[in-house]
Amino acid sequence: MVANKQTHIDMRILKIQTLRGPNYWSIRRHKLIVMRLDLEELASKPSNEIPGFYEGLVTALPSLEEHFCSPGCRGGFFSRVREGTMMGHIIEHVALELQELAGMEAGFGRTRETSTEGIYQVVFDIVSLFPDFFSSTLSSGLLGKALEKQIAQVHLVNPRDFTTDKHRKVDDEPYGGGVGMLLKPEPIFAAVESLPVLPRREVLLMSPQGQTLNQPLLKEFATNYDQLVIICGHYEGVDERVLHLVTREVSLGDFVLTAGEIPALALINGVVRLLPGTVGKVESLSAESFESGLLDYPQYTRPAEFRGWKVPEVLRSGNHGAISKWRYEQQLQKTRRCRPDLLES
């Protein structure tokens, strides 16, 4: 791959595979080309840091001007390349455009990182009746940037797409009577079984009776798994037989929500922020609440005084030893006052 006359950058095609019929990459697309690439030095380098890359791409494939991408307008993809986007994202668009130019109808592309560094971290497969619920959050803030950089990937699958009746029914009344409706097992099983199976996989059900989500559990998910399949419950819950799919139930706490999508988002956010590359300063992760078994210390920024409330003098002293001592004392005080159970444990 040539960025300009002075810069030569390589990547290697490791494997090309054509798929026909139902496959684990897409529910609806039955004709796919799967390519496995080693991006080598390009894996962690955004496009705006490669000299001449933007200009070279515009010259080589001007028709990419028609790709809207996330800006939602003509030229949107090129603006992303100019501002800086990751090579996996660029390859996706280039591959689609080359197929279009060759007369092949294309409109679907997906990049997934493998367990090998530089060849494509945690993949989240969310089984949800309301996939649109995730759109805004997954494209915003640090989480959106992390997904853009392929630090993690989120794929949404709707159980309703796997129903077999004309009404696309996903729920029914419980045997023995009772209030409300239960999610049927067949669509959930079919949705989960349609997904690729990565080596280190956990299938989670967001449920009030599950294991309480906490920082150690988030760390476990971030470090020990390649794939987290998250089943989002609704109505009065799921048919008990769905638990045969599930390896772990997870709860936000001792309360009930209207939908499993809310705790699923909390879990995704908590895991992704622990993955390398999401948070700018790694040391900031180790200085937060629960990392040391204590709550975080109070923090202040400018102005030094606001409505009569002053920033503690020690924080303005420049004495780092005194600041560290003050912060630890504040952590102990806050934990005793707000979460004494943490000290007991």
C-alpha cells in the first residue's frame, strides 16, 4: 500500500474466504467475502498520522466521496479520514467501494479484531429486541472513540429476526398463570446460536437475580474474555430454559428495571474503559473509586474559590507528599461515611 512517493506501508492478506448461505458474520447476507488481514504497523496508527495518506486515497478512489459514514453527509467518510480514523475502518469502506466499482452490489461491511495483536479486543454481541436503544451511547464520548479505534466491537442481533410465525411473536403468557409476558426461548436460542464463537466466550443474562456487577467483575470481563454475548431481558423476564444458554447472570443491584438494555450499556461501558487505549492516562484507572478498596478522594478545579467554598490549601501547596497523605485520609473518611461495608470486607 502506497501513501505517497516517499512513504511505503505494508499490510498482508493472510486469508480470503467466500461464504454462501447462512453464515456467522451476518443474519441476512448469504453471499460474503471474508478477508483476514495483518495490518502490521498500521494497526495502531490513525490515518491523519500517515503522511500523504488522505491525498493518495482521494486520488486513487474519488468515488468514496459518496460514502456518508457517521457524519451523515456526502464526503463524510473522507472527512473522517482527514481528521484521523483507524485502518480497519478505512479498509471496510475501500473494500465496499471496490466491489461496487466491479459491478457487485455491496452495502455491508464489518471489521473484527482477532486475539492476535495487530490482526483485530473484546467483542460484545448484544441480543436485544430494541437495538436502536444503543445507537446514541455507542457513538458518543470515550466509548464511541474506543469502538471507532476497534479497541472493542459491539454487534446487535434482534431475536425478532429469528421468529418463524407471521406475527414475529417473541413473548407469550407464562404456564400456570401470572401477570405479564415472558420472552420465548426459540428466538433467543436462534439469535445466540447464529453468532460466531470466539475462544474465550461468556454468555450473560442481565437479570435482577444475577451476580452484582462490580469493579472486580468488570476487570475479569476485560482481561479474561474475547467475546461477551449479552442477553437483554424484557417484560417479566425470559423462559427459564434460556438459562441453558447462559454461563452467568449479572445484575446492577437489588432493583428492577424495565429493560435489560440499561444494565447491558453499563457493563459495556465499564469493560471498554478498562481496555488498553480507551483512557488516555492509564494511571488514572488505578486512582479511582474501588480500585484500592476505597472510594475516590474529593477533587477540585478552577476557580480556587466559588461562592465562598475554597479549594483546600494543601492541594495548592505543590507539596506532593502532603497531597498524597491528604487524599488517602479523605478516601478513608469518605468510605467510612458512605460505604463502611468496603472497609469491613
